[in-house]
Amino acid sequence: MGKGKKSSAKSEELQPLETSPSLMSHPTLAELYAIGKSFRDKCPRELHAIWKPAADRALPLALMEESNKGRMPQLVPIRHGRMMKSPFTFFRGAALNMAADLASLPGCGIRVQACGDCHLMNFGSYATPERRVIFDINDLDETLPAPWEWDVKRLAASFVLACRDNGFSEEDARDAVLACVRSYRERMAEYSDMNVMDVWYASMDVEEVISALEDEETKKRAKKRLEKARQRSVLEHDFPELAISTGLAPTIKENPPLIFHLRDQEHEVQMTRIKQAFSRYRETMQEDRRLLLDRFKLMDVAIKVVGVGSVGTYCGILLLMASEHDPLFLQFKHARPSVLEAYAGKSLHSNHGQRIVHGCRMMQSASDLFLGWTEGAEGRQFYVRQLKDMKVKPMVEIFMPSVMFEYAKLCGWTLAHAHARSGEPAKISGYLGESDKFDRAIADFSVAYANQTERDHEELMKAVRAGKLEVFVEEQ
């Protein structure tokens, strides 16, 4: 039976409910599917295979330097050092570069709440407020309403680069992309046939994900890492690792240049400003969580270098204590304008921390208990969440091809769910169709764009060799 007929049957079942003007004016699932399918006329799916740099394409290092503006100058060399490690790490730090490139490409016109920096390392496991551990997108610093294809293309290209980093064959890299995009397409079709609330409530339980793994060694390792994350406590693990309590009050351990305290103003003045920003953060939380936060006292704040794309921005950790043996660590991240903003339009939120919090709540199955936003005395905007809460990052660097394929399917599924929550899955499914035409087009694109990334990375290496960029290479 064709897709349109299945959707039509479902819409007929819903006919008795369509009595109010709002329901009567809302398109049926079959109509939404047909609208999506009609977009193939203006943007055939084969067009997504094309990658050709625009004649006026900005120089990759020029965009990288533009992205460095507003970062802490002493940390920018660390960013350069992490980006020069490989084409894959360059790609992770060059979200602005790809945003500019994606904006020059054709699209079907359907928009969703997009991740904006959708690569395979921005997925992982974490605990929900109800203490379930789920797999989801966990880094949404660049989130903004934008074309859904942009996330798919960035995710696909990241798989090619990660596969090359692991020494896989080009055939294996292509197969990983095909697995990812096929999963996205098939899951989007499923979401298009589901009730809206069922889509919203859907989530991926990590234990179920692990049980579905085919490779026994990977399954065993994943279970061990999950159990370790569950057993990890703030008091017994995070506190000894990150704090020291030899003085009158506990403070965050320094590990320069990766963890350090700001000393550009008197301590009392600095703490007063931090407490004011913390108070503004508190006001963004819902009432019950605000009362929970009030049981803790803010003790210390330090800068902490994280990731690749975030290096140099004002990110750090907050140490709070409810009692002598009851610590809590929160992470604050500098919320700058999304890299998509120049190409997809400005955010509706005046505070970019609020933009990110909204994106998390739209795209994630469940968001952090302490998620909120604030603004500092100097006008910098931030969002806040727990530093570690059963978070498990994928160990992509040790994946075998078969495991990479499984992970690719999981990421494609997760992205489809994130897009289905904010968009019209029937429209996207109508555009994608049931054939693998779109999958193959994205596979072609991802290889071509990975090649482009390798050329861009070589430009970075030339600049480093010529002494044009200051670089700090961390010890392995």
C-alpha cells in the first residue's frame, strides 16, 4: 500500500474530531505528505548530492578567525591546537564554516528546530530528571530554526571524517552514511504515522539501545560504562576530582590552562557579579526546581576549557554545597549567536542562553533538571546545566566498522525524532519518499564535503607551519 493511502486511512479515522474551525483548517496527514512530496519539484532529491564551493566562498581561515572574536585570547591557541589534530577535529571546530557552505546549497524549504552543529560526537547518553538514562543529542549551543537538511548533511559528513580517522575504507565510510540517512528517513516515516503526543513522549532508553547491539564485545563495554556512570557520585568521584577543601571553604582545583580562576578583578567584586548572574539564572527556573536549587550555596566558580568548538568561550563550572558532604557541580557555557543566524535568521530570543534552553526542550526527549539561562555584568549571555549527570560520550575512536554502522543508525534515528518534535514529520517524509534516492545523494555529498574539509584543514596546517597562527598542543 502506498504511503499516501496509509496516511489517508489514518486521516479518515480522525474525521469525527474535525468539528472545530481549527481542526477543519488543519491539513490531513495525506495532505501534509503530498505537500512534502511536491517540494521535490523545486528541489529534486538528487540535487543534495552536489557540493561545489561557491565562487565567493569565504576563506576557511578567515571564518575561523571571525569565530575567534570574543573568545578569551589566551585560550585561542588551545582551540587551534585541537583543530589541527585532524580533519575531523577541524570539522568539529568549524561549524561556522559549514553553516556558510550549507546556506549556498538548494533546499526543499521545510524548517525545523535544528541542532546547528550536528556531528556524531554531539550525541550521547545522560540521565533524565526521573533518573532514566537515555540516548539523545546533548550539545545544542548552535540550535536555531533552520532547514532540516543542514543537520543531516553535517551529521553525514562527520561520519565520513570519523571513519577516515579510524582508518576505514571509503566503502565502509559510505556505508555508515547510508545507514545513518536510511535510519533518518525510515524513522521519519514512522513518526509521520504516529500521534503527535506519542512522538513527543518517545525516547531512546540506553539499556534497550545496548541490548540491540550485535557486537558482543561492544555490548559488554557499553554495559560496563553505563554501570560505571550510574555508580558515579558527585561526593565520591566528582568532588575529589574537581575540588579541594584544605581552606576555610571548598574551592575548585586549578589545572591550568584547562581549569583556572579568573583574577582580572578583586575577588569580592567578582563574586558579587557572579552571584548577581546566578540570581538571574535562578529566576529562569520553574518554581519547584528553584526551591531545590535554594538548598545549595554557591561556593566557587572557575573557567573550564571544553570540547573543540567551545574552546576560548567563557565556559566553566560552579561548585555549590548543601552541606559539608553534599556538593553539586553546575556547568555554565557562554551563549553566543548561533552560527546559523546569518543564514537562517535571528533568534526570537533576546538572550542566547534562552535560545539554547528552548532548543534543548524542543529537540531533546528530556532536558537537564537545572537547565536555565542568565546574563553577566559585562553583557555576556550564558546557559547553565549540571556538569555531569551519568553522561557517557561515545568512544568513536575505537569503533570497528560494524559498530560505526550501528551508531550511525542510532544517530539518524535520534535526529529524526528531534526534528519530528518541532517540525511536520509527514511533510519531511513526503519529501524523502520510500526509495533510497535521498540517502545516496547525501552519501555523495558527504564524501565530497569531507574532501573539502581535508583541504580546509591543510590550509590550517600551512598557516601553522608558516608561523601565522599561535598554537598550543596538549600532552596526550
